[in-house]
Amino acid sequence: MPDLSSVLIVGSGPIVIGQAAEFDYAGTQACKAMREEGVRSILINSNPATIMTDEDIADRVYIEPLTVPLIERVIARERPDGLLASMGGQTGLNLAVDLADAGILDKYGVRVLGTPIEAVRDGEDRERFRALMQRIGEPVPQSRIVTSLPEAWDFAQTCGFPLIIRPAYTLGGSGGGVAYHEDEFEAVVSLGLQTSPIRQVLIERSLIGWKEVEYEVMRDGADNCITVCNMENFDPMGVHTGDSIVFAPSQTLSDKEYQMLRSASLKIIRALGVEGGCNIQFGLDPNSFDYFVIEVNPRVSRSSALASKATGYPIARIAAKIALGRRLDDLRNPITQTTSAAFEPALDYVVTKIPRWPFDKFARADRRLGTQMKATGEVMAIERTLEASLNKAVRGMENGGRTLLWEDPEWAGNESAIWWRIEHAHDERLWAVMAALRRGATPDDINRRSGIDRFFLDKMANILATERRLLAEPLTPDLVWHAKRQGFSDAMIASLGDTLPERVRELRESAGMRPTFKMVDTCAAEFDAATPYFWSTYESENEAVTSGEPAAVVLGSGPIRIGQGIEFDYCSVHSAWALENAGRESVLINSNPETVSTDFDTSTRLYFEALDEENVAEVLRNESTNGSAPPIVAQFGGQTAINLAGPLYNAGFQIAGSGVAAIDEAENRDKFDRFLERLGILRPPGATVTRIRDALDVADSLGYPVVARPSYVLGGRAMQVVDDRAELESYIEKVTQPSPEHPVLIDKYLQGREVEVDAICDGRDSLIPGIMEHIERAGVHSGDSFAVYPPVSVTPDEEAVLLDYTQRICAGLRVRGLVNIQYVLFGGQVYVLEVNPRASRTVPFLSKATGVPMVKLATRVMFDATLADLGYEPGLVPSRPLFAVKAPVFSTGKLSGVDTYLGPEMKSTGEVMGVDATFPAALHKAMIASGIDVPASGDLLVSIADRDKSEAAPIVADFADLGFGLLATDGTADYIETHLELPVRRVGKMRSGSPNVEDFIREGRAALVINTLTGRREAIQDGHYMRRAAAETRTPCLTSLDTAQALAAALREARGEFAVQTIDEYRAAPA
Amino acid sequence: MPVSDHAVLALETGDTFFGFAFGAEAPGAGEVVFNTSMTGYQEISTDASYRGQIVVMTYPLIDNYGVNPDDVESRRPWIAGLAVRELAPTHSNWRQQSDMQSFLAQHGIPGIQGIDTRALTRTLRIKGHKRGVLRRAPAAVANGLDPFTWIRGQAPSAKAWAAEQVQAARRVLPYSEQRYVAEVTTPDRQVAGPVRWAPWPTPPQRAGSPRIALLDVGVKTNIVRSLVSRGCHVDVLPYGASVHEVEGTDPDGVLVCNGPGDPEQADQAIETVRDLIGRRPLMGVCLGHQILGLAIGATTSRLPYGHRGANQPIKDLDTGRAHITSQNHGFQVDAASIPPGSGFRVSHVNLNDGSVEGLAHDSLPVFSVQYHPEASPGPQDNQYLFDRFLDLVDDNRRS
């Protein structure tokens, strides 16, 4: 072991498409590994919603922006011996390279641990990678690095189409694409060049239609190498691996092919000199032994998180130990605890991963899949057959209850819509394949038109055959058994067999047909394993035997999606820990392989299962002792868990903490109105309507603007601020038709200050750790708002009202556990916007800012402890001497077609936290960490709607004052010249020909864009292209004047002067 | 008596696994062992070391890529039966020409699918190697029982019939008493012909075409391929070849290969090897390693449930390096029994259970490994051992 006493671990920052919870998992594993090895860990990450930034995970926690200057200050302060950057995804690796290039590592004598920087460069720099592969005789597709369009054309002429364009140094393949024809080529190459931070793209021979196979490889400093897992993609080459459906292990490779690629993987990791984990992707000809090396990630990755959960082998933890100098052969396999870590896991099940895409939120996005990743999360399923594994994974997607039986109603009589989805990789391709098979297409037809391997298509045909039997034959135990062994849910069987799911369950139970639970043990039962990591299947032997000790079941939050992110995983993990602390066994159910919650040692027992009612109920039955099931903790798994609470309660299971009645009272509009009325608390006037005419009448009587939304929505889906009757009519026509089944809520829109409170209530008393004030006025979804703790403009009187309301609402609903209440302060009054009797996405942020262990307390009070028992006085916890600002982070640059303006519908994928002793410094840090890193000078491009112009004027003047040059579209320019008398350069609108406003942005000539949305259709179009251009070129674009004003103030007042301290130092005293 | 597609795998312990038959109609009997390789079922089936064994594949989906003419490790499949969770009804691979159903049927070998192979594996791990019988149910027993009822094994007629199979399993001649080597060896001396090497890079070529005598106690083709593709002339000699017969081929080195059975039953090979030590460079593989152990006066014993898979970690004590190996053995050389002063030492150990994985002599060009450097199936990482052997051969030729 080298002489190391402290190590700096760099996190991956906010959740964005291509970089999600897997790096919290990796970083947390790394911190645990440091602790096991007696090394002091210093962690830096800007993302508060992570377990790794918990003070009991790392020894020193810095929640600071991930920039070279700030990291340098952490290094100067902590003087770590080593830097571990390979746990922080692409962000971590890029920072390590930047720190090395800036000479900072040398200056402070910090050694890069694990994979050397040169290996990173060899893996990441396409030209160097190619050269290395050629040197060791591994085939790479014909390609060329180019930095300009003429070079690109030159290569295209020698190589022919289709061609793949991959920008250098971007995450999730951002900015890449496929050019099938000459006429698309230039656009794709230009975008790639703009997206790459070093203006470099690789153009490559396309292997579209080849099999895509991945290997997860590990190597230690003594050159011992193992492969942990291989995986085969359902989608052939051409779809980003993050957007591919993946099976593990490979399914159609003979041992010769398996070993050929395995040997190549070992050769490559050795040539790179990686010390730790590495992911290698291959394209394999389906008709010969020919293959090409496609890509190497010299670090832990999304795939390695998947491989860890798929096999049980903790890649990140072992990689971290390797980085400290340990060897594979002197480490034990943590799963068996008796066998060696230098081995290769054997699976006795089939793992399926399906990405979770955000297209339910973004109706206008281009849903075709290609080299640029679009998924926000993923779901994994473990089963004994491929059919069952696939069915279970689909059930875990939580995509509006879609099973493999789902078809888009528009496909009826429209085969071309089906084939279009099959031929172009599309997020609905899986369902389209089923639909085509249903219409008589053969696996061979589909194989010819999609390149999807016949093997997978045959399996889907098997599923269809069972579907047909269920439609045609009486439901016998034998037929149900057959269907269960293929992963059909009771609900699917019932809908095909024309009965109710309960009847199917009764039939099963009377035949003694219950799922069995098997263990993930890394070794296919070859050795005894004590790891309580289970999954369900219909077999003969059940291995998940309960201990009989008191337990509780924590429901996880499933795949990461917009509106339900890593925050809920953070909460689930803390709840499991709190249960164990309080002497209760924690049983966790989740389907997301990227998370800490699905780590085998987070809970007492882990069930890796789709979070649907049937699966959860079966786990509860398996966990029962003497016929009584443990209580369910449903407050921490986001809407997923809340939605399960009602049905499980009705099925006779017990919900811990706030009852189902409280959930219903808060979510049912009428009950909630009556409840608030009883308490004498105001809410914006409004009504629930079930008819179009009523909607219009209600809106007329309230007066515009109003907020319209369907009831029971998550993440503000389909919510809109509506300015006039015409807009409301168009909303009803395009978004949602009110009906008795789907009521619509129409509320008066109050354009006030929005304030959010998270509280813990023990059924009587409430603890309010803190109040958060939004920077943007009401109307922007709380998940997309900047928010500050403690509030900066709430008066003591308002604070007293907020406190009083919160306590009375909690007590009135008899909340036991967490509650989140959103208020709007308007016209001297406090209005309640909504009450959610569950953990909200601000819980980790507020826990970190205040130091109050919110989830722990909430979990304890759910099991009968009082706040007093836990040593907490009711009421508002005194503010800490710090300011913490939460900033949203968007991934819209990767989703072509999606508009980026802020509104009531949530669009962000992640968040960051900026902390400092002053509000401007904290705000500026949050801005920087969220990617709004604006230089102190440069050009500001403004395009403001007429109704906002007067409000915008002083903000624009502020920026001019700060030294920004002004660019503006015509109307805005007129206004600036007339009213501000400032020099301004005019930029043409979209229809005015080139160069227009879009060109300006695409060419990187604006450092910052401020653009507000008008209701007029044409301007929306204009603004849309402008905002797309900004998103794709990563130019900060603010669509709320409140954010713009805050940025100007932050730039002016913070002047780039920041403190750098650990989060507990900030809480303890001012810097 | 007409048989059905319903079948049972019955262990001498009384454990019964109800499933569905494939392959031959004839029953199979032997020792039941599990293999954790996720690929390579064709190579495993045709590995003569499995003679007398019913093999349980722990990976649930078998025959996904079918059967092809190249991936055979000997002239025929040798397993006594194959037990899987699911035999793929269709196959997908560009080399596929046949499938396990017809391949096994053609050679009179039965298979069973649909059983909880993980439960079976756990039974074997906990209780150790057990004898078993794999048999199709008579139509009269299977009659009228749907698959669900059959798999549960609760129907009285099925239970009674399965109990008879348990009794049959208890009558199977114990593995250690079988003399399998004589059954699987080449009938006559043969010179290995040209081989088709697998899809990996050609190994380093040896100068001067070294002559290797291969004592065939159940050789896997990939051992022959590994030697021939390095430029060796390989004489394959039958089990029973005496030291004079071996030396009659004028070998530069001798390789004693893998094979089935209790090594103590391979007495003729033990004797030959004993005489060869010190006369020729010698490499032992698997059974060949155990034969070497017995030849030098060490003892062998059974492992609780054997090592069978493509993921077994070993450590080379000379280099300190760990390697992932392909293994298939139920016996081990007992480390403590290596006679002091024999000049032999343990050169490799298993990283999981510490058992002996290799022997080497301090001065003589003799070594052996318990695992399979030829792999097939399994990792190709240990091919270097053939180079090490041929280095010894070259050194010996020069001196």
C-alpha cells in the first residue's frame, strides 16, 4: 500500500442526461472504501441530493461548484495526498485533466490515484485512442478527427455514408449524430464541432446493424485483470448505449465470440494502463468473427453501475481500493466474504435494462434514438428467462402503467407508424415490435428491417404466443403458471383473460403459486453468500427467509425521471438507515440500478423489483411473520411510492406515518378546500371542473391569468399559466380535456413570491428545519426555481404566519413524518398553493443547509417517537449563519425539439447548491455550479416580450453597467435606445435572413441570453429557435427576469469573491 | 413401455426435480455436478472429463446460439445427461447448424429442462457430489398431468415413480469406482492433423517443430490445437501406453492431459508418468496434474463439490499474479501429502479455497496445473502455460 493518508474525491455534479445517480453510487462506494482502508476522504460535489455529500460518508464535505479555481482552494486547504477523479464520471475526469494541465496537482504534490491521466487521455482523445489500438492490433472503424467542415467533407468523400459524428470530450455523446446522406452531413458536423469543448469531432464509418456488446473490466496495479460482466444490446449499433435496451450476460455469443472480445478487453485495459474499472464497447458483425472497438471509458460509468447491480460485484468499491494500491487477489469478494475479489461473477439469471426517457414530459421532442443519449434514468429487472426479465423491466418503467401489451391507439390501422418506430430506433420500438408481431410480421421481417437479433425477436414472439393463449384459452393454473414464468403480471393476465387481477391472484394462491425469491450472490450458488439481495421468480425454492425481527418496508422511487430524481433515493437510503438505527430491520424495494438504495449493504434486505402493486404486495407477503406484514414506508419514494400507498392500504397492508386519508385530503381538491376553510387558511381561488364550459366559466369569474392543470399530476406535468380565454381554449384542445374521469383544476394565478416549507410532524407537534424562498415569482415550477435558505425578503410577520399555518396544517392532517407546503405571498396575504404529505425534492438540500437530519427524524416519528423524544423543540429551527441557494440544472441541450423556457411544468433534471456566508456569493456560486458561468464581460443578447420590456429595462441597464455589450432584436433594441439611451447592436429576427439571432448564438457571439416568452405564436417560434440554439451551444439563457435580476445582483455584489469551507464549517460560523 | 416428455432428475439424497425431457429417450445416470460457465455448453458436453456425469448448467438459458461443427472438444458428447432451466427453442448465431436437442439425441444422451437449477445447484453445494438418474416418465405416469402439476411433483403417481428413481440413483456404481479413462482415450496412436485455430490471434510459433507426446486420458481438442498451432508435432497415445511406447515416438516433451474419473483409477498412466519424470519435460493438465501428483507419491482426495466453471481464480506463486481459469475437476492433490524431498512444490493455489492448482519441480522440467490452460470454454488468459512448457522443451533440447 502506498503511503496515503488523505484523498480528494471529485463528484460528478448535478444530474444531467448522461450523468445520473450512478456517480453518487460510485462516489459513496469510494468513500466507504476509503474509510475501510483508514484513509481520510475529502469530497467535493455541487449536488446536495447525494449520499456522498453526507458528512458521515466522507470525512470532509465541500458542497462547492466543480471548477478548477475552487478545487484548487480545497486542495490548498486540505493538502490531500491523492486525487480520485474516476468516480465522478466525465466531469470528474475532465476536471482531473484540467487540474493536471493547470499544474495544480504538481504544485501541491497531489498524486492522481488509480487510472493515470495519460490513460485518460488515451481513452478520451480519439486520435490517441486510435493510435493505441492500432499499436496493439485491435481493430477500430475507419475514422478521422476533424476540426473543420472542409476536413469533414474530405473524409466523407473517401469513406461514404452513413457516418457517425462524435464530438470529443462531451458526456452522454452530447452533440453527436448519424449522417445518412450528404444533405444531413454538414448540420450534424457543425453541431458536433460546437458542442465539443475543444471543437473537435470524430467522423467514423458506421457499423449500423452490427451487434453491440460491452465488457466491464478491472485491473489492479500488479496487472491482474478480470472482466466483471458482459452485456449485449437489444438495439444493434447506432443507438447510444445509454439509450439501448441491454441484456446481461450476452445472449447470442458463443464461447468463442465471448472469449475473443474478453481477451481483447483485457488487452485494451492493459495497454491503457487503467488501474480500476473500465468499460469497453464493441461492434460485432452478426455474420463473422469481425469486430471493432467502438469506445472505452477509463472510469466507472453508468454501465459499471449496472454491471455491479446485475452481478453483485461492487466495481466502484473495488476500483477505489485498487486506486489506493490494493490488489484484486488480496481483496475478498464482499458478497461471499470468503472467496476472492479476483474472480469473474457467474450469473444464473437474465438481467434486462431499459432506459427511462423524458418524452412523456416533452411531447415535442424528437423521439428517435441515436448517438446522443436522451434517457434520464433506467430500470433493471432480474429473472430466470429473457421473457420474464423483459416483462418485469417494462413493468418497472412506471410509464403510465404501460406493459408490453400497450399500443398507441394511433397505430390501429396504421402499420407505417409501427414500422417507422422499428426502423428508426425510437423509444417505443419495443412496443412497436410487439405490435408488428401481433399483426403477423415474422421475427425475420423485423430483423431485416431493424437489425435486431432474431433471438430477441423470437423471445418476444414467445410472449405474444402466451398473450394469444391467454386471450383464447380458459385460465387454468397451468396457463397462469406458464404466463407467470414469462413475467406476465396478474393485471396483464386479467386483462387478456377478461377477469380481474384479484381473481388471478386468488387462482394463483389456491393453486399454491407464489413467487419465490432468489439471491444475487455473484457466483450462481457455487458458494454460500450471506448477502440479502433478492429478486422474484416463479421457481420451486425460496431463499429469502425473514428473521422474524420487527421490520419495515421502504418503497424506493424507481427510475430517475424529470420530477422524480435522485433526491428520493437519498431519502429512501436515509430512511432505511434510520430504521436500522432504531432497531428495526429495513427492507428496501427498488428497480433502479444506478442508486445507493439498491446497494446490497444499504438496507437489511434488498428486493430488486419493479415497483408495481403486485410485486410490492408479494414482497410484503414474503416478509410477513405469523401472517402479519411489516408496515410500509411510502413517504420517501416520491410519487411512485405515494401512488402505491392507497392500493396497498386497500389490500390490507399497513402504511407507516401519515395515513392514506391525509394523502387523500391533501390531494383531493374538494376535500383540501374544505380542510383549509375549516382552518381559515387562504388558497388561490379556483375550482375543479369536469366540463369544458365550466372551465371557461370558472376562468371568466376568476379573471385571467389562471393556472390550468390536470388533477393528480407529478412534476407539474401539463400545467400552464393561461393569459386569456383563447389560450385556455387552446390548452383544453391540445393538452387535456376535462371529464369526470380526468378533472382539470383552474386556479387564479397569483404573481407573488413563492415560499416553500418542509416540516416534520409527529402527529401533533411540527419541526420546521427551514424556509426556502424562490427567486422566480410564482408560475415557475418549484423544481425549476432557484431557491434560497434562509429567505431574504420574508418579513418577521410573514414568517410568523408561515409558521402558524404550517403547524396547523400538519396537526390538522395529523401528519406523521414529512410534509412539504408551498405558499405564495401576494398582496400582503399568505396563500397555500399545495401540501404534499411526503418527502419533497428539497429535503436533501434543506438537510444539508440546516444540519437537521430530516429523513431520520421523519422515519422515527412514523414509528411512534415524538419530536420531544428525539430531542427537538417544535417550531422553526433558528437559521444557520449561511446562505444556501438551490439552482436547477437542465439537460435540454440533448433533447432536440424541446423548448427551454421556464413555466409551471418541470423541465430540469438536476440541481446544485451554492453555499456561502452572503446571499450574493451563494447565489453566484449556485449560478456557476449550474452552468450559468458568465464572464464579467462579453455580450448580452436580449429579446424581451412587449409586456416585460419596462420591467426588463433596469436589469438590462445593470448588465450594461457591469460591462456587458448589448445585442438585441429590433423591438427590444428600440426600447433600449429610447428608454435607456444605451448603445445597442441590432440582431435580425429569424425571418430576416442571415445572420439572424440564431446564427449569433450558434456562433458563440453571445455570452448570455435573456429572452422572455410572449403568448404570440410567431414569437414563440422565434424564441424557440433562439432558446434551442442557446441550449445546444451551452450558452446560458434566462427566460425569467427574476433569474436575470438575481444574476446581475450576484455578479455585482459577489464580485467573484467566495469562501471555501466544508458544509459544517459554514453552518457553524460565518467565514 | 412408451415414454413421455415428462422427466425427473432424482438424486440419491431423495431430492427430485420434475421437468421436461429433451435429447435421447434413454435414461441417464451418473454423478450430478454443476458448471457455472455462462457460455460453452457445446464444449462442455463434448469434454470427455464429464464422462459419467450429469451436468447442471447454472446459467438458465442454454442453446441460445445452437450447435456448430467447430466447437467440439472431442469426437462426441460424453456427458451422461444435461440439466437446464430452459433449452432455447430457437437459436441465433451465424455458425449455428444444429442444436443441443438433436445433438444429444443423436448420441443417446438425455436432457431435462424446466427445473429449478439454482435449487439443484444449492443442493449439490450443500450436500456435495451425488449420484442421480435422469429419466423420462412412462406415459402412464405422466398421463393427464399438465406441466404445472408435473413440475410441482405432488401427484401421487409421479411421487411414487420418482421415489423409484431415487432408489435407482442409489444403485449407480459410485464415481470413484468407475474406470472411465479407458473408455474415452483414443483407440490407437494418432498423429494430430492440421487444426482450425479459434478466432483469436495465432500464438507464437516454435522453431524446429518440437515433438510432443500427448498421453490421452480424455483429451480436449483445444489442447491439441494449442500445441499444433504453435508448430508442434503431436503424437496422441492411448491410455495404457508404457514409458517405452511414449519414448518410441521420440518426444521432446510429454503432455498428460485432462480426463474423467478418480485419478487413482488411472493406474497405468500413473506408472508411465512416474517413469517419465526426469527423462522428458512433462506438463500435466487437470487429470494429468492429479496423475503427476500420485506418481510422485502424493495423495488425492475429493473436493466437496468440485470446481467447474470459467471463472475460477488462481494465484501463480512464482509470479505472484492472479489468473482467471477454466476448471472442471472434482479431485485435488493434497498439499500436505507432497513428499518432502521429492523436489515438488505447490506452484499455484486456488484463491477461493486455497486448494492446490499446480505443481512444479525445483530443477526438473516438470510442472502441472489443475486448471485448463486450453480453456474452451473459458478465458484464454492461460495459454501462456503452453509457451512455458515449450520453453522447457526447447531448453531441454538445447542442453
